[in-house]
Amino acid sequence: MKIFRHIQTIVALLVLLTTGAAAQSSMPDLRMVEAQGFAPVEFNDENSARMRALRNAIENASLQGASNIQSTQVMEQGNLTVDYLRVSSSAKVSDVQVMSESREGDLYKVSILAKVDPKKMCANVMSNHFRKSVAVTGFPMEHPEHTSLGRLGSVDRSLAALLVNDLSGLNGVRVLNANYMTLYPNSESAPTQISPRMTLTRAVTAAKDLGVQFVVSGVIRDLAMENPDAPRASNWDGWLKKVGISKASRTRHFVLDIFVHDGYSGALVFQTRYRTYGIWNERNNAQVGFGTAKFFSTNYGEQVRIMLNQAVDDLQETIQCQPFMATIAQVNGKRIYISSGAESGLRPGDYLSVYRTSQKFDRQGESFWQITDTRLVAQVKQVQPYYAVADLPIDADRLNLQMDDIIMAW
């Protein structure tokens, strides 16, 4: 009896501990955080200083939620030549409340109270209602011969059209079909054709030609059958398996690389390889076509559809985690004309940070685009469907603003 009672006690304790751990794990990770931000006041422009101080406070709140510290030290002949420390965060800040703000001399101070979720992405990014413009280019095939089964030769353009259709209407995205163009003449080396600074100047050119902020591209690496000579499935397969006779499965692979480049700097902001496979039981001479109803009715097509759904989710999250950007189309005194309007969600009263752009060259002669913060903001005054008008606190000549410089909103 004593042994039985001991066992009962141990079991009760285990149940209590398990229940407590489950309750603790189910507790929300959201917590309220207080943070402060500071920014210098330049050109006596308090609006610009306030926006930078608010962004600094949000970054500080995010770091309190979850921070990652990376340190690198390089020693050469006993001397410290490189000492690098980077602190980053992956915590999402939301429901920001400004508790107090004031100007002290040439310094602007903002105190906030915000919710921080360490499990969410888009750290240090203030949520906004703007829709970022995206162009989806064609997807070249590394092995075009793989498309012969099922007549899938149109996959290079049809895949881009599918992504455009899936992305259309999603929050924060305004998508354009550019499946007639490709960024990689040599698909085998994509995206290693970028410069040592991880930029792709072809993406900048394409973005300017198309008038978009991001360029989605990629390469179809594999569409091959694992056992191309395997017989098609039949009703007799179950009986044959019972007597110990099995056939090779008609497994077909789909391997896809997707890249997202920032259209203003050419920087690679997203890169992922997607893999899937399924059973391809169609006749060798069947004209199925990629993306058709017949294609998605196959087991292989079902698996490809699941993979593409994941890719669309990843693309939307990546794009939403980036700031909104648009080019300056015209400069006139304190007034600037922006090449985005109501279609992107701009509204009168919005504040937009102003940046200079310039083309630079590294030691290898590779060109790259540099974006420089002017530390000023422009306030939107008028909005039309495809452009907006904003006012600066000082004359644009003092900043040497030019056409094709940019505005940004976090």
C-alpha cells in the first residue's frame, strides 16, 4: 500500500508539473515595454527630429523584447585589427503610445509605451498602411529538357503569372506581372552574378523601367522524374504488391529558387530554395501544361500548389517587413512631387523621410547605389491616383535634392 501511495504521489506531481509547464507555455509573449528615443534637431525642424526620435524609441523597445548580439574580433600579429559588435532584434513592436515628448535644446526626446512580441518578425519597423510595388519577372529553367513530360514548357512565364495572381490583393502589396523579362541570362549562376556588395544592378535598372520598389525573380532548378522509365500506376498494383511484386514510383521533383531585390539599391533582401515532389502518373505524350486545372489535379500538381502557397506567404512577409519607398519625380523649391499616390495608400498629412541616392564604384569597378539620409521629412499635402505632392521644411536646393532621389516611410 505504501508503494502504491508513493506511485500515486509521483504521478500527481508529474501531472501538476506538466499542467504548469503547459499553462506557462500557453501564456502570451506580448508584454508592455517603456522606451525612450532621441534625435538631434536640424534646420530647426522639429517634425523630422520627432520622427527619428520615435523610430529610435521603437528600436529600443524592440531590443528590450529580444536582442541578438554578434561579436567579431580579428587578431593579426598580436594586434586587434577588427573589433565588430552588432546588436539586432527580431521582436515586433505594436500599439505604440507616445507618453511624453519634448525638445531640450537641439535634442528631441520621445517616451513611448508599446507592446512587444519576441516571436514576431519585422523588428524595428513601424507598421504603416502603404502598399509596396512589386514586379515578378520570368523564371528561367536550368534544365529546359525536364519540361517535355506533360508539355510544361510555359512554366517560365506561367509560374510568374501564378505568383502575381496569388499576391494580388494581399495586404501591403501592389504587384505587376513582368514575366516577359528575366534578370539572369545564365541561370546556373543566379544570383551569384551580383556584386561583392550583394547587389544586382540589373534589378535597379528593371525597377526603374517598371516603376516598382521590389523585383521578384528566380530560377527553376529541377522538374525531373526520379524514375523516368517507371510504368504508370494501374489497378493491378495493389494485387501485385500482395504477392511481393513492387514497381518503381513515378516521383517527379520541383526545385525553385526565389530572390527579392530592392529596386533602389539592388540589395538582395530575400533568398530561399523551395523543394517538393509528387507522383506524376500522366502519359508521356500527355499535353497537361503548367498551372492548368489538369496539372493541379495531379498529385504532383497538388504538392507544387502547397509549395507555392508557402512561397507567397514568405514573399508577403518579406515585403511587409521592408519600409515603403518611392522616387521623387520633380523638385520645385520646398515642394517635391512623388511618383506614388493614392494607389499606394498615401494620404494628406503623412510624413515621409527624404533620402539622397548616388551611384558609387568599389575597387573592383563594380557599381552600387548608396542611399543617404537627409535627416528631414516631407509632409504630404496633395494626393492624386498616381502621384503625390509634399512640402519640405527647407528649400530643396539646400539638400541638393534631384530627380530619382527617394522618400521612405517605416
